[in-house]
Amino acid sequence: MNAPIDLRSDTVTKPTPPMRDAMARAEVGDDVYGEDPTVRKLEERAAELTGKQAALYVPSGSMANQIAIGVTTEAGDEVIVGEGAHCFLYEGGAGPKINGVQFQVIGRGGSFTAEDVKAAYKEDNHHYAPTTLVALENTHNRGGGFVWKLDSIAAISTMARSLGMRVHLDGARIFNAQVKTGTPVKTWAQHADTVTFCFSKGLGAPVGSVICSTRERIHKAHRQRKILGGGMRQAGILAAAGLYALDHHVQRLAEDHANAATFAERMANSKGIELDPKSVETNIVIFGLDAVDAVTFVGRAKEQGVFVNAVSARKIRAVTHLDVSKAQCEDAAKRLAAIALGR
């Protein structure tokens, strides 16, 4: 049996030994009472990195997104998103169930323009749900990890605010965007009213995300977190992993990007695969299949010790991360190429 190579997601990473040491040494207190010094330090660091007044540490990216939606909308509002947006597609219907909002999907492939926002906007009257929030995702998961152009985000933000709307930036992988472009997280974040990012994806921490905004919204976010059961008491053990990741795992994301590019180049040269390697910008590779359906492909790949995910009937997603090397990515591409030919 070949050694397994897990490319399902960058959420599968294990904390490194130094990260575990940092967690073991963490000073803790009851965070629900606001008494965990390590959580407070992480929140202060996150607020500083995003240029916001305050931040709140929560268990997951889904909770972070839904709390951000909750503090920027009212029940019955409409939220504009792009195709495949995480807060619309991957959060269990939480938008309508928890926050009472509906989503309007615009654009193509996760991207859209300021003019698309203007065309989709509905003013507040008694006929329909008023559009009050635009949610952007950077980098975009279902868009193959693409990085938004900064001027596009700025234009969308300007348009939204001219219409009286707010802007949420789902920055689950925002540090991938920073490393790819050299544009600091704070520069992306200045165009949004609320910003979230994850520690448990490319940064390699085991748990946690953060919401950043004004002090007033973060005050409201505390109540939303309480309602959702997100208070974690002595959470400094987990927050310490986030702090370690910010100190040691940001710049190394470039390695994941390079490994994804290598994997994509190998796959693009294989028969039975539909993939333009130039479309791969960060650590996510989405490729199409000619001769086999995605579910069958995933099953055969697992038998060969490579774990990937199906994202549609004929498309597969592979994600690089700190627990896979360049050599493993090349090996995985070789194994998967054979499966794509039906072997």
C-alpha cells in the first residue's frame, strides 16, 4: 500500500511539535468572562492585522461568518454573494436558519463586479427583501483558490456603501492572498465592515477563527457567539496555536502555492484531465475529468492512497498544505493521472 497523501483540504493538518509546545505552555483563564490572557492577545493581534478596533475568537469559520452576517443584517434582509460562496454553500443553511437572511447569487465562478452589485441591489420597500450586505470570499475556495484583485474589492465596497449596504470579507484564507500578492491583510480588510479569517486552514492550527470589526459590532458578536454555544472557557490552549501560526506559518504558505503549481502542471499534462495550470493561484487545484465520474474517481484514488474531494459530477478539488511535500504532490499527480485514464 502506498503511503497516504491527503489533499482533501488544508484543514487536515496536524499541529507541529513546536505548536503543541506553545499550546501546552499557554496561560489560560475563563474566556467567557473575558479572563483568558492568551485569547485576548490573539484577538488584539487579529484586530491589529486587519486594522479593525476589536476581534472575537470563535471555534470555526462557519460560526465566524454567520456571526458577522448576524451583526450586519436584520432578519428578512438579503445578502449578495458570488457563486459557490462558503457562507451560502458550505454552512448548512445557517444564513436563513440562524440569521433569517436570504442569499442572492451573482457573477460567475465566485467573482462579480461593482456593476453586478448595483444591478442586484433591492432598496428597502414592502415588496421584497432589502439588500443590505455584500459578502466577498478571498481567496475563493470553489473558485479554485483565486485571489480577488484589490481594485475590484475596492470598487465593490464603494458601490455597496453608496447604496447604504455593508461589506463582509470572508478571509478564511486571506493570508494566502497576502503571500501571493504581497498585499497586507490590513489593505484588503479596509474595504470591509467585518472580516473573518481561519487559523485551522493553511495556517495549520487545529481549531479556531476570528471576527474583526468595530468595538460595537464585536460587542454584539459576543452575544451571537453565546447564542450559538461558541464560548470555550479556557480557550487559550487553542488560541496559543493561532498565535504560533501567525508567527511561524504565514510566509511558508508560499511553499503550498508552489506545490499546488507543481501538482497542477503534472496533472495538466495527463490525458483525461481538464486543467489550465495558469488558473492555479494559491493552494487549491480544481480539475475536470473526461473518462470517469468524480465519485468513482475519489473512490479509486482512495484505494491508491490519495485523498481528494469531488466538487461536482466531473470535477475534483485537491488542496496543498504544510503536511504534504513537493515530492508527495508529484507522486499524487502520478497516481491520479493513471486513474483519470480509467486504469
